[in-house]
Amino acid sequence: MARCSHPRSGHSGKGGRAPVRALRRRAAKIVRLLKKQYPDATCALEFRTPLELLVATMLSAQCTDERVNQVTQELFQQYRTAEDYAMANPEELEQAIRSTGFYRNKAQHIQGAARRMIERFGGEVPRTMEELLELPGVARKTANVVLGVAFHRAEGIVVDTHVQRVARRLGLTRQQDPGKIERELMATIPRDWPSTDLAWAQGLPRPQTGLPQLPSA
């Protein structure tokens, strides 16, 4: 997916969405409350390098972070570089990640991404959205995780099923499509997106956070 354009400021969106200015004020308060409630939020995936985070994030599709961390403890000892993944025996790699589910597709994507990194980026994980999206198996969600957590770059917002649910519950969007949700959140949430992603990942806000009512459109 390409970079997203922002909705025009000051206009109501479809479906009765509040004006962007009001949503920005609301979003800023929500972000402050979330960061106050989860001041030490960190990425649940265990990693030491950008490559490890990339692989772990790819493995986390349809799998719990806890299971991924169990698998990567041994995986990261055996495979340390893009070259290691690219040259791996496909069947051995599949067996190593089998318990994460969809292991054949994940192994193909990991090896494809490793080969593309070797061919295009000197064996290193790219540092831009456009370049990360060149890697097989990498879409905006994975790219945003890698950019925000490994490189501290705010190029987008991680929109998984949890964020979709939270954003709708908090009245920040009424969209269903992840791409549209990300565009609306990027237009309203203060740009310190990586730390906001981590705060959201800790769980739904509790009643004591005192979230404001959604402003009228």
C-alpha cells in the first residue's frame, strides 16, 4: 500500500464523523490518558535487531506474541542474518516456525524478503515505508511496526484488529477498512505515533481513564 493522504481539515466525514478539528482535540486527550495509564508500554515481541523484529512481526500474523517469542528464542540463534534466511533449507525453516501457523506461507515470505534485502538493500532491513513494502509478505502493518519500534520513525499507525476496535470504541473512526482507519487516525492523532501504538497495544482503556464524549458533528 502506498503512503496515505490526509482528509481535508475542518470537514465532516461520511457517516456523521465529527469535524477533524474536534477529533484532533479529542484524540490528543485520549493519547495523553493512554500514555499516563501505560507509561512503560513496550513492544511485546522480543528482538535485538531490526531483522529479528521484522521476522517476529511476520510470524505474529494469526498468532499470539507469546507463541512467537517461544519460537524465536531458538530461531534467532540459528538464523542471524538475511543471508542465513535466504540460504536456509525451506523445509527446515518451515518446521522451525510451524507452531506459529500458516508456516509454509510465512517461510516463503521470510525467505523472499531476505533475498530482496540482499538484492536491493545490502542485506539490511530498509528504513522507509516505500522500501519495506517492496519486501514479500510485508504490508503497512508490519512496516509500521518495524519503522516505529526498530527505527523510531513515524510514517504511519499500526492498524490491527485491536486498534480497529479501540479506535471505533473511542469514536475516532467509523470506518471498517484498515487503510481508511489509518488515514483518519493519521489526520487526527498527534504525530508521536509509535509510542501511541505501544500504549494502545496494552489493552482497552479502563473506565477510570475518563474518556470524553465524542463531540457532535
